Amino acid sequence: MSKTATAVSVALLTAFAAASAHAQDSANSAELRADSAALAYRNAVVPAPPGWKGPTFKLAHDYPTQDPGTCPKTECTWLDLKVDFTLPLSGPAPTWGSPWSDYIQRVLDYVKKGQDEALRNEIGWKTTIGNDNRWFHVPWMAYDPTRGREYVHGMTNERTATLSDFGEDVEIDRGISKLLLANGQESNKFFETWAFGVYNRWGAYSIGRTIGRNGVPVTGNYGGVAAPAGLPFPEGTVVAKLLFTTATPADVSYLKDSPAWQTDRHEQKGDMFLCNRKVQEVRLIQLDVAVVDSRSPTRWVFGTFAWNGNKQGKTAWDKLEPVGLQWGSDPWTFPAVAQSGSIPAHESVLNKGIGTPQHFGCNERLAGPVDNKLSSCLSCHGGGFAPPVGFAATKTTTPPIFGFNGQCEVNSVDNAQYFSNNQFPMAYTGGQYPDLLSMDTSLQLQVAFEQYGQFKQYGQPVGCKASK
Ligand code: HEC
């Protein structure tokens, strides 16, 4: 371990120890004695008001307790498709078309099975299909009053620049973004993103063994490394995430006919988003998928679809066009290496003939319409690490997944780390975070660990405070 890494590590441990002392001090607070199970498994930050007649979100947390075993090839059909995730670096970069387009289509066919064809608000996302408990949610995501789950569809907002934040600490990331308009120009307005994610039963088998019925995260030992007890996610795991924007077809014409869902989201005042929430409409713009495929160098394959209202099709599902697939962060491509030694990205394949304007991610890596274009799916998700159980996260104790100075701009240590590949249970590249637990790319589990830590240490969530 390098000298700096050791120094940082000691600093981190000291931070955790200091935080622990603080936790002792506040151990008597009433909030802290609240039942962690109730907080972990509650449906929403605020329940639906009396008289609410719209859809109401219900957390699916009946995680399987039996190992679902190997996913049959008839079910996980993409695993049966011949694809090469280790293309020779000296050869050509992959281009869109078969088998990549077949791979993502097979995953989509699995995801949409039994769901409403028009993806109507009234129906929402079905977690049970027939007698099958098909989809499950991650606990602890209804704790933070600002970003946590709302009661209509269980959507969360990753980070929002709020009124009180302006002028102090403006941070632009996934929670709020500019969009590409139909003419390819960036909007001058900001839009919020609200989203929800679901795991299939292979993923849920891991979640159920990682967060106890009492709401407390459980760790074990994986090959000598401390790690969440239910990880890694087994092959067969499928995760889907539906992302909705506050933009309307009047703002962005290709959002035409996009399913409009109600969500209890932040009120808006001009271009600013306030702490207060009220039920308003948002529109489907992006659908993310992630699957475990042991042939991938990271064990994961991420893919995304973008809404295109101008596309012909009978169902809403037909109007979701694939943007691309990604199975690694391309550590041989700028800015992970200098421009002079950079090769074209080999671990992302992009659908450049897609019918809507796309910015994609950093240097031809994959990112979707509402994602940060200086990032990519797996470089952000590769930073899925959380502090030891019971500790809240701070900006300096976890990798800067939402951005840092010079991101995607210069070849630097930060960029080399951010655009590197790691596999569970490896530590984050670079060695500065030896005490963190690997979440095997799950940023929802990261939220769960961090929210539990916040609860345990401070007895109350961090919420946004409205300025007068
Ligand atoms: C800059 C960071 C960032 C980028 C880039 C990003 N994500 Fe995520 N993603 C998140 C965060 C944070 C969450 C968890 C919070 C939530 O779901 O509300 C998440 C959640 C997810 C989930 C639900 C499972 C999980 O890991 O928690 C999936 C699936 C997903 N993202 C897929 C994608 C795909 C596909 C892409 C690229 C097209 C992508 N993400 C790009 C930050 C990112």
C-alpha cells in the first residue's frame, strides 16, 4: 500500500471512530430508539394522504429465502447468446447490431413480461405477475425526506439542487440535468429525474440475505474480505430502472406520447426546485437494465433504452429504443490513459443510428439521456461502496461517483480510478478506501447501507431545509 493510501486510511478510521463516539452521545434520542425494521421496510417517506385515490406504492420485500439456483436458459435467454466481452484490444471496437442488439432485446423481453402494454400510470409497475413474485425493491430508500421514496410509485430523486442550496453548494448530477432537445442542442432549463428500480428473484435472494428482517445490514466474510452477506449477486440477476423526467413534450418533442406518471415530487419555482413536494406528472424518458453475466470482465452488463415518441409501434415498449450496452469502463481509453495511448472504447457498444439525439457518456462509453455525459454506467456503479455497517457516509469517505474536477477532461489519477474495472469483492481502485464494503455495483444497496448508518449514528435523516 502506498504511503498516501495508508495516511488516508488512518484518517478514515479516525473519522469512523470519531463518528462512533458521536453516535454514543446521541444514543438516547427518541428517534434512535425507533424501530429500524419499520424505517427500512416502510413504503414511502410520507404516506398517501387520506382520500388519495391514485396509485399507491407498496414495497415488495418478500425476498426469496430459497436459492433460486441456475437461471434456466429459457428464462435468462441472453445468457444463451454467443457474445464476446473480451474483444482483442488491438482489433476493431464493437459496432451496434447483432449480437448486441439481440442481447439487450432479450433482456427487455424479460423485463416487460406481464407489464401493462401502455405503461399506464393507473397500473404502475406490477411486482407480481400471476402467482409469481417477480420483482422486489431495496429497503431503506424511504428514509431521506428530500430524495426518498414517494407514495405514488415509490420513485426517488438522486440529488436535487434545492432553493436553499443555490449559491451555497450547487451540485449538478443525476437528480437534475439538462436534456438534449430534438435539434441536438442542450436545453437551457434544468429538469429533475425521478426513478424506481426493481430486482428479480435472483437479485432479491441476495438483498434478503444482506439486509436483515430487523433492517440491519449483515456482513460476512468473502475470501477473507469483509463483505455484505448476500453478495455477490448471482448470475440470473436482472435489475431494471425506469427514469422519468419533469420535461414535457413541449420542452422536448421526442417525449411525445411518453407515459405520464404521477409522483410526489419537489415543487418548482421558475428554474428552481424547492424542498416541498406535491403530486405532479413526470414522463418516462429512459429505461436502464443491468444483468449479471459471468462472461463479462466486471461480471455485469449494463444497457439502456431511450423514449422516442416518433418511432412506430403498437405498445409503449416498442418506443423504447436501445442506446447501447456496457460491460466495462474501458481502462485503456482516454481519460483513463493519455490521449496518445488511447484506443477506441471496446467495452461499450453504442447505437449511433438511434432516432433521438444522444450525448452518450465519456469518450464513447455508455450513458443514457438523463445521465451525466462525463460519466458512464459502470464507472459510476463501479463506485458502489459503503462505509462499515452503522456509519453514515460523508463526501470524503466514499468515492466521488457523482463527479470531480476534471472528470472526463484530463488524464489524471482520479480519471484512471473512475474509469477502471473492479469485480466484487475488490476494493475501489487506488487503495484510498480500504475500509469500505463492496456493494457489487448496486447503488441502491449503497443507499440502504448509508441510510442505516445515518439512522444509527444520528437518529435522523439528512433532509433539505427550505430557505425562509
Ligand atoms: C453518475 C452516476 C450514475 C450513472 C452514470 C448511472 N447510474 Fe445507475 N444509478 C445511480 C444511482 C445513484 C442509483 C441508485 C439510486 C436510485 O436508484 O435512486 C442507480 C441505480 C441504478 C439501477 C438500480 C440498481 C442499482 O444499482 O441500484 C440500475 C439498473 C442502473 N442504475 C442502471 C444504470 C445504467 C444502465 C446506466 C447507464 C446507462 C446508469 N445506471 C448510469 C447512479 C448512476
